Amino acid sequence: MFAALRHRNFRLLWIGLLISFSGSLMQSAAILWHVSLLVPADKRALALGMVGLVRVLPVIFFSLLSGVAADVYDRRKLMLVTQTVMAIFAAALAALTWRGLTEVWPVYAISAAGAAAGAFDLPARQALTPNLVPREDLPNALTLNTIMFQIAAVTGPALGGIVIGQLGVAWAYALNALSFLVVIAALVMMRDVDPRSTGVGARTPEAGGAAAKPAFTLHAALEGLRFVFRAPLIRSTMLLDFFATFFSSATALLPLYAQDILGVGAHGYGWLYAAPAAGAIVTSAVMVRAVDWIDRRGDWLIAAVLGYGAATVLFGLSRSFWVSFACLALTGATDTVSMVFRNLIRQLETPDHLRGRMVGVNMVFFMGGPQLGELEAGLVAQWLGPVVSVVSGGIACIAATGWIAKITPALRHYRRASPDAAVGS
């Protein structure tokens, strides 16, 4: 179950990111709670939706450049820079809050700056993984990364609810700043990191063999964009990611559900925020072994996204804390299944010299979806109420998934032993 953790460099990064992600997700929950306290009650829905907008704009702006950076520069060193910058931003947010922050715009500004640094961190981080493990251990490494993220997504917000309730949001920001130091130490402790992949997608689209390192140019950025949109499998997984998270983004409205609908306060909010990850952890533990046994991977991916939309609808209709918790846990479970197969398809079908740029393009979809979805959810909630916003989003997710499955036969027919199908239209 833990084959990839036998490799020292991957193990260091995995442990470091577990702690760092816990802090980052605690801060994400704290920001939403903080914003809900800084604005008048009649403007909270829109203000919460704006958090998603300020986070996604830097991602869209820097996505192509950050992907090229991950393919041109040393991915480990690039992560050292981005992790340090994000730690500084978290510390600044803590300091401002301790001084008595009364306006919401500094929270938006620092969130946007952190998202810009994260836009360069994520392609480097995801593209680095295949450089740390051999090809045969990559599925296990990707699944373990999913487990790590979901454990952090439980512990971070749950701890955040306690910290916010007992100490205040400033301490949540400060603890996040400290958590970055752990992953920075892990990166420094790595030894003999192979700058190129050990075999996963190492060939070029045109011929076998390694490709020359690209230059940091607009042409290199556009090459990654062309690759993604000419690859039906990769393109369809990105569209699924975007539409599912765009329409089914209930996270931004959780403060409203905790405060106004379920009446559970900050502690209950922390557990609701962590509920998707609770379901995801259990599912991830199963997927560590099951990922190698499942043959019809395309069908499983589509079914998982449909389940994600259905669980969102049920959450929107619930008035019970425990039913709501269970529905959110089900969204985490179904999202984990789809995440494992999405990541595996993309990593296996992308040449190493394009992997950073592929992740950069994908970042617009899988980060843009939930962040823009938070804005959409906030606008609809401001207009029609949070229940209508969440339920209509889940229904739209189901409809969009059916449409993508219909127009992409390659995805429906994708199997474990499928030949490479990414290159070509």
C-alpha cells in the first residue's frame, strides 16, 4: 500500500506537504470565516463569493507562465521560493489581524498574492512527483498524494474551527505560516533529485527519447496549451474538473449554513468544512489498492462526478447537521475517486518535457472551477438564497457531466490497458 514512500525524496516531500497543506486549508477556512465577520450580514454571500474571484484571477493570469517555469527551471528550487513567499504572506495576514483589522480588502489582497505564488508552486510540485519515483510506483504515489491532501483537509479545517473559536483567526494564519517551514525543510533535505522523469511520459510526441529543455518563451507556453486541447482524454478530464467544481462549490457558503441554517457556530463550521475530506480519507485508503484493479477507469471517473453532483443536491436540501456532514463526506469520497483517475490519466498521457505546462493549463480548470464557482454560488445565494444556489449547482454538475461524457467517446472507453490516446485530435 505504501510502495512510493520507500523512496526517500518522495517520503520527505509527502510528510512536509501533509503538514503544510493542513496549515493552508486551516487558513482557507479561516479566511471565509473572517470575511463573514468583517462585512454586514446582508452582504456576506457576495463577500464570500469574492474570495473565490480574488484567488482565481492570479491563477488565470500566471497559469501558462508558471507551467513553463516548472519545465524550464529546477522544480525543487522553484518550490523553495514559492513556499517561502507563501509563508511570508500568511505571516503578514496574521500580523495585520492581530493589529485589529477592520476592513476586508487586505484579506482579499493577501489572498490574491498568495494565490499568485501558489500558481507557480503547483505546477512545479505536481511535475516533480514523477521525478521522485519510478514509473511502476507512480499510481501509488498519486494515490498517496490524494490521501495526504485529504488527511490535511480534515485536520486543517477541524483544527481551524478550534483555533478560530478559542484563539481567533489571527492564530490560524500564524500557524499556517509556521507550517510552510516544514515543507521547506523537506525540500532542503532532498538528495540527488533526478531533473527529468524516470520513464513516465518521457518520450516526445513525435519520437522516442528525451526532449530538449524548453526556453522560457511565449512559444513554449503556447506549445503546452496546444498539447492539452489536441488531447481528447486530457481535455475531457479538465472539463469535468472545471464544471463539477464550478457548479457544485458549496464550500463558500458553509459559513451561512453553519450560522443561519444549521446553527452550529464556529466549531460546527470547522467540522462541516472538513467533512468532504473525512469521506475522502476512507475512499483514498481503498483506492490505494483498488486503482490497480479497476479496468473501466473512464466509466468510474464519469460515475464519480455524477455522484458528486447528487451529493451536493442532497446537502443543499438538508436541515440536519449530521445529514449535512454525511452528504459533504460523500462529495469528498466521490471527488477522490475522480481525482485519482483524472491525475493518473493526465500524468501517464503527458510527456515529461510538457508536464509542467500541462499542469499549468490544468490549474486554470481545477483551481478556476472552485474559485469561480464560489463567486457564482455567492451571487446566486445573494439573489435567491443559499439553498437554491447549492441545489441548482448540483443539478448543473450532473447535466454538464452527462454532456462531456456524450461528446468524448475516448473517455467513456478508457481502460487500464488503453494505449496512449492523448496526442492527436
